Amino acid sequence: MRTPTLRTSILFGAMCLALAATAARADADDVGKHYVTGMLQGVWLDDDRNADDHYGFQVGFGKAFSTDWNLELNYAHSLHAGALGNDLKLDNIEFDVLRVFYRDTARVNPYLLGGLGWLGKDFRFTDHTSALAASVGGGLLIHLHSSADGSESVSLRAEFKERYEVNSGGGKSLDSLASLGLQIAWGAPRPVAPAAPIEQPPADSDGDGVLDTQDRCPGTPAGAKVDAFGCELDSDGDGVVDSKDQCPGTPAGRKVNAVGCEVDSDGDGVLDNDDQCPNTVAGARVDVKGCEIKNEIKLPGVIFATDKATLLPESYPVLNDAVATLKKYPDLKIEVAGHTDSRGSDAYNRKLSQRRAETVEKYLKDGGATNAMKAMGYGESDPVADNNTEDGRQQNRRVALKIL
């Protein structure tokens, strides 16, 4: 006969919770999948049925339409011993709707159910009857296993429900059913998340050590030294990068050609920046300043101590230039000609001019000039300016290099 259902439901719920504590993870993989269920069922009959409580089974087929809702068709069967051997067989076909909770977040998914169907009753000694039956209840879905791609899953299913039947004679019966079994679902695998893009290291296309995003001079030749912006170095600042500069160390501000060398536009051997006489005629002899040499190399600024043949330091730069010019033309034969102004006797001035010419000759030779040269003192005999003025006398006190 039917036992009190409250105690039964409490014990059944405790069993389900104990099983839930050992369950595997749960997720939303079942959504959209079909499933079958197979459960053993304990059946406690209403006292009006005049039959003992017993067990049976339930099988079903359903589909999870969303995270919250399932729809399924179930068939339940049980066999019960009746009074005086009039045993009772129950067959129940029912459509059930399940409201499932926490399917996408929790490890265990409780649910409520409601169903409507047909209940067939077959007594051994009496006719077969049937009636409309409705069910309400709840249960737990406990996920035990999911395939790697989510296409299949197995869940433990525990359920308790009350089945309400209106008998054909007008009576009402209320049965209690507790079920425990498995639910197997199948369907499409879960979508595969796209692989995370492999982050490529920042590019340095020309291999100069400066990333393309910061390289202001892409395509730098291999091995070239570059600055922080990937541009080749121009160490001397002449506008020609070091890898192409055939004349490194050019002084600042100098005019250079495409290979970083200073320009000699008139081809006289004197660079433009030092050439004080540009556009010299091709082939002409020139001094270190680029000015043409004809019959004489003048030495303006060569100064001696008063009434002596001792050179003053101001004379050295002019004489050094003269040495450089003579080295360019070692075949030139030179006369070092000394001159004075008209003060003093002619004889004295000749001797003084001779000593001064010899001093200059010695300086030139000591400086490395190998030209054939001789010193000649002309005294006051060949003035180039008026001896009656201080400026004129200063111009007459001179030494020059005559080309023989």
C-alpha cells in the first residue's frame, strides 16, 4: 500500500545531493541536443488501487530546446501485487516539459517538470482500463561525462514526481514515483574557438636593428651603421653617409662631391674651399691658394727684426705656404731675392738684403723644399713703391721667389 510521500521525498533528495557532490563539471553542451533516458523507478500507489507498492522502469526520448527548457516523451511500466492475486500492471505514456536551472553555470542542474498523458491499468482478473493522468515534480541532472568536442554527454538523472489520475468511476488516485538512471545526449559538437592569432615579433626588414615602425630610412644596406631612426651615419656632416664617403673627416661646411670628397672645380689641385683664385686656366701652375704662378712667388707678410736678418714669427705661415708650393713643383729653379728700402748706404743694404735672402732660403730648405735655389741680395736697387713714404718703404722691404 502507499506509504507517506514526504519522508520518501526527503530521503530521495538527500541521496541525489550526495551524488551531486561527486559529479563532474556541467556546462551548456546539452542545449540543442536530443537525448534518451533510462531509469529504475520506485512506485508508491494510492491506497484506492488495492495493490502493493513496487518498482518499475521509465524510458524516454527528448530534446533540450534552450538553456532553460526540455521537452520529452516518456514511457513508464510497473507491476504490482493486488488483493487476492488480482495483480495490477500500469503503463504510462506522457509528454513532459522540464524547466531546467543553472545549466550554463552550475555543476548540478535542478529542474521542475509538468506532464500530461495516458495511464493504462491492466488487472489480472478484470478488464483493462485507461485514464488521463497528469504529473508534477522535480529532479536533478548531474553531468558525469562530456566528450572532448561536446558532441556527447552522460548525466545522472534523479527525479521525484506525483502522478494524478481521474478514474473512470469518478474517483481520484495519486501515485508517487521516484526514479534514478542515466540520460545520454548527442548532437553537434561545440563550436571550436578560433585559434588565437600568433603574435609576430616586430619586423626589422633591413636588419639594421631599428624596427620598421620607427625606421625613417628603410632599405639600409647590410652592415651599415645607423642612428636611432635607422638612417645611415654621416659622421663628418658633409651630407654623404659613411658607407659612401670616400673622404671621411671632411671639415664642417666644406663643399663635397657625391662620394664625400671636397671639390676642386677648376682642377688646379687646390680645393674650392681653399682656392682664392677660382676658375684658374687649365694646366696653369698655382700656389697653395690656387692662384697662378707666373714669374714670381710673392711672400707678402715676411717680416724681419729691424736692421737684422732675423725672421719674426708672423712670417712663418707665409713661408710655410711657399714650402708647400715649391713641393708641388720640385723642378722649378728659384732665386730668393732680397730687397730693402733706401735708408742707409747702398753697400750696407745689399749686405742686409743678402743675409735676409739667405735666411729665407734656409727656412725653405729646412721645411723640405728640394728645388734648386740661390739667394741674391739686391739692396735698394729695385723698389716697387715710393721710398719717401712709410708705406712705400714697407713694400720695398721684401723677399720674393723668382722663377728662373
